[in-house]
Amino acid sequence: AKQNSLALAFGVHRGPKDAPAKLLRNIETEAQAIAVSMRAWSYKLAYIAACLRKSESYVSLLRAGKRPMPAKLVPAFCAATGTNLLAQYRELQAALTDCAQARVERLAAMLAEAA
């Protein structure tokens, strides 16, 4: 059964392609990245749900931003849609979070030194 879903996810595409940087910069939320990835090639909810081995209602919740996309589903989602947009968005957000945390640590150290 698992091989059938992988064939479904990987059969149509040669592999997901990276989205252009300009597009990535315009994505505001993970849900938007999911919706754009699905809409770009008019993928039906049923197809994406089958590739992820999840229900259509669950994928609809992901697309609407009412549920977070589990990290383990990201590769299959990217394979199903043919784009790495979602993975790229998540990587960008992680990098921005790391930068923000590093800045807080640096500023906290400066404050501690001044006290």
C-alpha cells in the first residue's frame, strides 16, 4: 500500500522544483504556501489527500491554516505538488526565528554587562 501512494506522489513529477526567491518572499503564511502550491497547477484536494494518505477534510484544514502541516508530511506534499515552496517557506521561517533568538541573546548579554 505504501508503494502505491509513493507511486502516486512521485509518478507524475521528476522531483519538486524550488520556487523563485521573489515568490517565496511574498508568501506570508504556511497556509498560503500550501494553497499556492496546490493552485499553481490546479491540483484537486482529493489528489493531494491521496498522496499524503490523509482525508480531504484534513488537507482542507491544512490549506486553510486551521491545522499545522506536520514536518513528516512536507516531503510528500512537495513531491505531490511538484514544488518545494512549502519546504522553502518553512526553512526561511526557521532561519528568521534563529536570527531573532540570537539577537535577543546578544541584547540580553549586553544588558547583563551594563548592570
